[in-house]
Amino acid sequence: MYASTPPYAPTPSQTVGPFYGYALPFPRGGDVAPVGDPETITLHGYVFDGAGQPVPDALIETWQPAPDGSRAGVPGSLRHDPVVGRVVGRDGVAFTGFGRVPTDADGHWAVRTLPPGGVSYIALAVFARGLLHHLYTRAYLVDEPGDALLGSLDAERRATLVARGEAPRAYRFDIHLQGPDETVFLDFTESSESVGSVEPVEVSR
């Protein structure tokens, strides 16, 4: 019999995958930029496990402001099934700042988006088999000298957050879940001094 009053025991964590092929991806999930926009950039890379092997069934979400710095997105830019509410695609015109793509058989992922305004990075969430919680990180398009997070890291760790520029208008950002090249992942905390502060964290998996 379940207790009817608090405190309740927390629900135990379970791995966040694999289940992506039918549950989360949606058509054109990586096409964040409006069709034909000349400012479109490509952010892409590979997801690797601790042994350096590609992860073929990970899922990457990207979040960013629009080029003008706005963060709300445009209502209606993601199209939903009117019955079940599931995202079924994009309108191809408006910009939401949100992308979601699975990795392919080689562990590769890619999003086509616009340069973020007001910040020098695109935020990412990583889902993969074996993870009890999804992971957060940032892909900096430039190595911003005054950025507080980058400034808190030594040169080797800092480099895991900076995408490598490729021509034309492309950036490569590989994600290492574990191992000597492990990407810096972030822990979002709240405090009375700083709401929503971000701290780098070593994630045990």
C-alpha cells in the first residue's frame, strides 16, 4: 500500500536511452535556421564513449537565442499534430532556437542554425544509453576571453568547449562522454546569490 501523505520516497533514476528512434526525433529537427537564410551556419560533430568509440544512438538537443538576442522563439514555428500534440516538423520560415537530432551509425550529428545573438555559444543537452541523467554542455563558436565559465577552466579542459571552425560557415564540436578527452559538462544550481548559476562538473557514469 502506498503512503498517502509526504514524505514520499524518490522515484529511482533509470537510463535515458536507447529509445530515440521512435520517441523523440522529429522531421527536420536539425534545420533550426529558416530555409535559404544566407546566415546559416552548421554545427556538427561526433559523440564518443569512454573507449573512444562512436555512440550511434545518442540524441543531441541545442538551445540558443536568435541573432537579435531574443530567446522566446516564434509561436507556431514548430508544427504539432493536432490530436496527440507531437512535433511533426517545422514551418521552414520562423526561428525557434531549438534543435533535436539523433546521431547516425557513425555517431555523427549536425544542426543548421543561425549565429546566436548576445552570447558566443550554443547550449547542448546530451542523451545516451547508460546515462542516468542527460548531460549539459556548451559549444562556444569563439574562444571568448572574458567568459566566466571558460575563464574558470585550465587550457586543456577549456578546449573541450570550443568548437573548431571549418570553412565555409561550419563548426565541429565533438562530445566525449568519458575518458581523457571528456567534454566539460555543466551543473545548473540555484542560490540566493546567483539564480541559475552554472558550474563545470565532472560527471561519474
